[in-house]
Amino acid sequence: MNVDVVNSDVVKADVVIIGGGIAGLSLAWALAPTRTVVLVEAEPALAFHTSARSARQMQPHYGPAVIQELTRRSIAMVEDISATLAAPILIPRPLIMLGNHAEVAELLAGQPGLKLLGHTQAMALSPDLRPDTFFAAALDDSAKEVDVPALLEYYRRQGLAAGATVLLSAPVTTVQHDDTGFTLTAGEHEIKASVVVNAAGAWAQEVATLCGVPSQSLIPYRRSVAIVSTAGPVNPAGPMVEPFDESYYFRPHGGNLLISPCESVPAPAGDAQVVDADIRALIERIDAVTTLGITGVVRAWTGLRTEAPDGIPVVGFDAAVPNFFWLAGQGGYGIQTSAALATLAAAMITGTLPAADQELAGELSPQRAGVL
Ligand SMILES: Cc1cc2nc3c(=O)[nH]c(=O)nc-3n(C[C@H](O)[C@H](O)[C@H](O)COP(=O)(O)OP(=O)(O)OC[C@H]3O[C@@H](n4cnc5c(N)ncnc54)[C@H](O)[C@@H]3O)c2cc1C
């Protein structure tokens, strides 16, 4: 990705965003039209960590109500973005959830947008399933797959076009705060800004500590994905399939299969690595529920999903340190909520939050009960 070259010793901005994953880049896109923005990324490339390691899904019925609202808004916004690009970045990827009759009935009662699938219908949509491994199913036919690299590139390009500056290989290592604002050391750069945004993903607690902010209870959890080849052909238009206990998922990935053990294991912030035993056990599991016959691992990766105790992102100004803004704790929803969350965060920072969004913002607040 191209990056603005900055030669001056001191970079000044209204807002400095720490972190060049999807959270930081989407905020640069949303904020740059009205504020001077500098985004600093520790790595030599943008989206090096979790944002490059997702399953690329946008599922409007996944997660708590506040996430579902943000996802529905984001899908509409990404559809608009997609319409401006040469190739679409959003494709339908229906989700089938497998379980027993009681699980499906309970889910459908709470989520009217989902559809009941009979056993025969589920087998027709996903003919590679072994028929004796589930009793009933629910379908979310509004779920999408998104081209994440293209979305990240859109946010970056639009942010730069609106005047944002992006600095790579610029880890923030010191932060001072006084009445005039924040002064940061980021690699070889000194940056002065009125507002600091913590979009540091798994490092959000470390960045808060650097800024003298009492940290939130944000914990990174590792999760892996593998792309595997199969003896049987994979229908590229097939659905994503996941059981109710979320013990695995799989979906087509080109002519291969993307699979995940859906593990959620606490891990230190860092360049998370695959645990081979997890992938071996997962392959056995997928072979037990499908007839595709996995023949090999094309590649596998692990990323960190960082969560607050209630699983809801932490977004808003901190109460203890003025002008320190949280954009963290997106967990497994950071891709599917990025457009709406960035728009909401930008409105909070510029003091232009619509009255209709106050309640939503309150649910994300760093000051909400149970998050500290
Ligand atoms: C296997 C897996 C599957 C997933 N699937 C989905 C999915 O289908 N849909 C979905 O919505 N979400 C999914 N997620 C979650 C999603 O990927 C994350 O919520 C999202 O990428 C988090 O983005 P981020 O920008 O907060 O973090 P990151 O992408 O990790 O970005 C944070 C950045 O901050 C930088 N940084 C840290 N400290 C500093 C510092 N001191 N100075 C400068 N820079 C710093 C880091 O280098 C990093 O680049 C998945 C996650 C995993 C692991």
C-alpha cells in the first residue's frame, strides 16, 4: 500500500489514530473529511495483524443486538461503497446453523429474520454434509462475504484523498499529555495532537497504559483458520455451515474449503501463530461431518480477537484522561461492524452524534457497567 512520506520532524494533527488495522483505517476514512488525521502503525505494512486474518464474513444475525444493528448498518454502507468500485466487494454467503429442533426453535423465536430449514432443504443447500450429523437447521440468507483487502484499500485510499497521513514502522512508545494536548513518539516521528484514538487491537491495554489511562478489561483470544484442499469438488457458491455449539465452521474458498475450529483461547498481544494440533483435530472433525474428504492444508493462520467482558466493543472518550478515545474490543465483529462503528466514532469525536444514536453510543461506552 502507498503511504504519504512525511519529512518534517514534528507532525501536527487534530487526531492521531494508533493502529492501522480495519478499526484505525475505517476511522481515518470517516474522520479525514472534517479533521486533520495522522494514523500511526507499528508494523511496516497496514493490516498486518487481526484485520488480515479474518474469515471475511458479515452476518447480520450474529452477536448481541448492538452488534447486529451495527452490522446491518455496515452492510448497507459497504453495499454503497461496493457500487462505486470496478468489482463488487460483497457477495451473498448464506449461513446454515445446524442443531436439534429445540435449538432451532429457540433461535427462530428470538430472530425473526432467520428461516427454518428442514433436513432435506439443508442437505439440498449443502449436499456434502453427512445427513446423520444434525437434526434441524436455521438459515440466514442475508449473510455476506466481504473482500476485506479491497475494503481496507478503499478506507486507506479515501482517507488519504481526504488529507489523512499514514505513517508505517511507527510504533508509539511514549505519550505525554498536558493542557495543550498529546505529544507522542512514534518510530522516528514526534506527533502532536489534540485527540488520541486507541485503535490498537490486541495492544489496546498497552496503549492505554502508555497514555496514562486506566485500562479496560480487554483480553485477546486466539482463533485460527485453515484453507484446505478436498477430494470432492467444493461448490464456490455454497453456504457457510456452523453448528449451534460453534465448535467449527466451514465455507467455500475458491475451489478449496475454509475451516475454523472456532477456538477462543486467551493469548498475549503479538503475532499469533497456528497450533498444528488444533488444525489436525479440526480436519478430523470436518471429515466426520462432511463427505468432501480433506486432502491437505494449503495454508493456515491465527489471529487475535480482543474482547471486553461483555463482548461488546469499547468506543468513546475515556472519563479519566480527557481527549483519549477508545476504539477497541471488536472481538469477532471488527470487519462486519467497521463502517458503522467508524461513522459513529467520528461523530462522537467531532461532537456531531445524532440524538437518535445516543442510546447506541451509550451501549458502547467505556464507562458502561461491567467493563472496567
Ligand atoms: C480467525 C478470525 C476470524 C475472524 N472472522 C471475522 C469475520 O468473519 N467477521 C468479522 O467481522 N470479524 C472477524 N474477525 C475479527 C476481526 O478480524 C477483528 O475484530 C478486527 O480485525 C480487529 O481490527 P483492529 O483494527 O481492531 O485490530 P488489528 O487489525 O490487530 O489492528 C491493530 C493494529 O494496531 C497496531 N498497533 C498496536 N500497538 C501499536 C503501537 N503502540 N503503535 C502503533 N501501532 C500499534 C498493530 O500493529 C495492529 O496493526 C475474525 C478474527 C479472527 C482472528
